[in-house]
Amino acid sequence: MIFVSIYVLVLRSVVWHSGRMDIELFLADLEGRFAEQCRRGIDLLVEDLTDAERAGVTLAARLLAVDGPVTLVLRGGRRLDGIVRDCTRTWALVRGDGGDSLVPLGAVVGAWPLGRVAAGEAGVKRGVGIGHVLREFAARGIPLAIDHDAGAHRGRIVAVYADHVDVEAGEGPVGDSRDWGVGARVSLALSGLRELRVADGQW
């Protein structure tokens, strides 16, 4: 209230001159306050639009926009460094020193550096789902190194179900599959997949 009273007194002293109201000064003051309100309104609108735009940006769109190496942190804490070669709404293909890795985006819990620029969502292809990719691996009998919440496994996918796959252990098992015999089978939930690599290099 004190501030308002002071402002009114100052305004009166400015717009009143020799007992008469100075319309020019009054209008200038009014226009100045109006312009300031407009600027504030535009700033708020820009902030709202920016927030709304960001709310529609996916991790896939930002990964596609990365020009250079990126570090992904997978569920469980393991880091994967490389170049994003392809990315859909559900998986990313990352080329690192150890070859190409197919990573379900649901397994990515951290990533850097991601710039402020993102690819348009329309540019993020829906692509084939991870289930289709796994069925193709199974059909071709491709040997895979699989990083899973249930451990590291090496073998061939022999069956793909609604929410899990059967993997048949091959020669040279790694990780948790070291206790298997060749030809032993294990069922792995799709939700636990973190990374898939072709056992003998790039695909």
C-alpha cells in the first residue's frame, strides 16, 4: 500500500503541471506500463511454449540429434560408449569399440551429452519392435551376447514369446551362462534385456 501511494503521488506530480494535467506525459506513462506488461506476457508465453514443447520430446529424438559420441548408462549401472547409428521409438543401435549394440530404450537410465536440439518427433521412425528383431535373430540362428538383468548370456535365441525368449547356450559361454552346458536353454524376460550384440562382431 505504501508503494502504491508513493507511485500515485509521483504519477500525479509528473502528469500535473501548473495545476493542469499533462496529457502527453500521462499517455507516455500509460504506454510505458502497457508495453512492460506486454513484454512480461510474452516472456511468460515463451516459457509456457518451451515447457509444452519439451514435454513432447522423447529420449529417442534427443539421441538422434547427437552429433558425436554419447555415453549411455544402462539399468544396473553399466556404461556404454559409442555413436548412435540408428534409433527408433523403442531401441537404439550404438556402435562402440566392441562392435554394434542393440539397446532397448527402456534399459537406458542415463545419457550424455545430449544437446538442447532434438530431432523432430516425426523424424523418429516407429520402426520394427524389439520382438520383431529377436524373431529375425532366431530365424537366422545368429549367435548373440546378451546382457540381461538375469546376467550375461551367450547363445542363440530359439523361440520368441509374448514377453520372454528362450536362449540356447552356445560354445564359449560368458557371465551367468558359464554354468550351462552347450545346448542348455534358459528363458529370459524381454523386460530384463539391456543390450544385445552379435557374438562375432557387427551386423
